[in-house]
Amino acid sequence: MAPLSAAELNESGVRCLPKHSDMEDRMGGNLIYYAIVFLIVAIVAAALGFGGVAGTAISGAHLLLMVAVVFIVVGLLASVLRRGV
């Protein structure tokens, strides 16, 4: 491995992770957030009589929610297996 630069080490010589980006906080970059957005779009579209748009939006919300559930389950299983329980 290549030696670490001074920017990657803190005062005690321990490797540091990069700082968290504020852009992620402002954008709401997670699957459940966008699933809720698609759900709201579907409800508004259905209320206004746009059935095709509502159907497409609800399909997108369902897909994003299922992907989020899969990621959560895989993450939980990986954490349990890592601990050796």
C-alpha cells in the first residue's frame, strides 16, 4: 500500500474518512424519500384525472420502495453475519 498523505491523517496519525457532503443532506438522496415523492405525484395526478401518469408514478414508487426494502434486509443480514451471532 502507498503511504498516506498528511491530509488523510489526523493529529494522532489515525486515518480519517472524508467529510460528509452537505449536498446529500439538501437533496434527500435516499430511495424512501423518492418513493414518497412518486406517491404524492401519483395521488395528485389521480385526483386531477391523469390515470396514466398516476399509474406510472405509483409503479415507480413501488419499485423504489421494494429496492429500499431489499437494501435494508441485505444490510441487516450483513451486520448480523459480521458480528457472528
